[in-house]
Amino acid sequence: MGYLLSTENFVKIGEFIYRKSGIHLEEDKHYEKLAKYVEQRSSKLEFDTFRKYFFKLRFDDKSGLEFQELMNAVTVNETYFFREKDQFEVLANNILAELHASIKSDRPIRILSAPCSTGEEPYSIVLHILEERNIVQKRDIEVVGIDIDSTVIKKAKDAKYSERAIHAIPKNILGKWFVKKGLDYSLRDDLLDSVDFQVANVFDKVQMRKLGKFDVIFSRNMLIYFDDASRKEVAMTFYDMLNPDGYVLLGHAEYMSRIVSVFNAKKIENTLIYQK
Ligand SMILES: C[S@@+](CC[C@H](N)C(=O)[O-])C[C@H]1O[C@@H](n2cnc3c(N)ncnc32)[C@H](O)[C@@H]1O
């Protein structure tokens, strides 16, 4: 039998999670899940108090494993292929042509999916680029996917998906790029290297700098878990990571104008995009 996470300790660990990852946990919604996790993890480490676990997390975690385990437990990874698909269409039909015309052909066009969860978003980007066909034949396009949760990055690399994940893909596209194995749909082997997946935290400036500069950043359905100060910080990080005239695309419930004023909002068809 473990110990119960007190309200005071929930606040302590909640503040730690917020400071490190921007994820804001609320006691009425997240207490149970976090208390269960802390108890199970402490028991595995043979710690009988919260103090011992919290000490390890903060001061005795050189490898970062303890922090990684905690992140893997608290993230919400909901995603699916072709989610909010108008944005992928605008990318393939409008943005890419514009970037192709304005960026010298000797360097790749670079696209970041931050966060990518289990890979559906960056692979949807790849599938739209391949289906558009025109630009990909003329130049290199690099797609990078990052997420703070290492379990989702592993799944993204495996690229094996359930019926739920692929439900929105039109049948002709599904048949072309996936192989059905039992109940799962596996992405074709030749597409497995089409995305460079990495575990990374958008608040970690060193990790973000290492990723280099991008022409397009998709950041959908992550900022909703942050508070205003964290959203602002991440928006400015993306601004710094973009090449001149580069674009950011947010989730449908997220608006850059409510976060920072450094981007110019543009509407293509019914899709809002933000230009540096
Ligand atoms: C709901 S999913 C969104 C996935 C995809 N972009 C989509 O819209 O379908 C949110 C993801 O944000 C990731 N995340 C949360 N905080 C993060 C951070 N600080 N850095 C990187 N990824 C983070 C979570 O691990 C989770 O996989």
C-alpha cells in the first residue's frame, strides 16, 4: 500500500510539471491520474514517501529518465490522420508552391510538426505532399516530428495504426500508402524514413535550436494545454525557428492573435495561417 498524494504535494508536482513542460494540471480534472502515477512509480522505485520521489525527480535524475516517465504519463496524445485536413490541402496546394518559388532550389523546404504525437500529423503532411506530386519531384522537402512523450515517438517510428487512426483517410489514398496487417494498417516500408522523429520539449531552448530553421511549423492542439504565459513563450520560440516569410499553422481552436502580435494572419480558402 502506498501513500495518498496530498493536495499540497499535488500543487508542488503540478508546478514542477508546468515549469518544465508548460502543461497545466488542474486538481479537479487531473488529481486522480497523477496520484495513481506517483504512487505506482514510487512503489517501483521502493520509495515510501512523496518527498523521496520528488527529490529524485528534481535532483537525482541526470539521465532524465524520471522526468521522461512523468511526461509520458501526463500528456494527452489524441490525434488521427487527416485531422483538420483543409490545412494539409492548403500546405500542398498553396504554401508549397509559394515556398518553392521563393526559396533557392539548392536547399530543402523544411516542415516541423510540433507536437506530432504518434505520427499521424507529419505522415498526413507527407501523404499530401506525395499526392500533390508536382513540387516533390522538383526539390527536397524535409519533415520533422517532435513530441515530449517518448512512447508516442516510438509508436510514430513503428507507423502501425488502428482503424480509428486512419478513419478519415480516403480509401484510394489508404490503399496506396498502407498495408493491412490483421486489424492494423502499417504505413508502407518506403515511407518509414519520410519523417525525422525526435523526442523534444518545445520549452527546451537548446533542443529547439538544434532542430534548425523551418519554413512551415504545424503546432496543433498543444497550446490548448498551456496557459497564456507558456503560449507566448512557445509562439516566440516558433517565430525564432522560422525562416523569413515562414508560416505557422495552429489547431482550429487556437488563435495566434490572442497570443502574440508578431505574425501576419492570412486566410487561404477558409484556413488561417500565420506568416513571419
Ligand atoms: C493532442 S496531441 C496533438 C497531436 C497533433 N498535433 C494533432 O493535432 O493531432 C498533443 C501532444 O502535445 C505533446 N506535448 C505536450 N507538451 C509538450 C511540450 N512541452 N513539448 C512537446 N510536445 C508536447 C503531448 O505529448 C501530445 O502528444
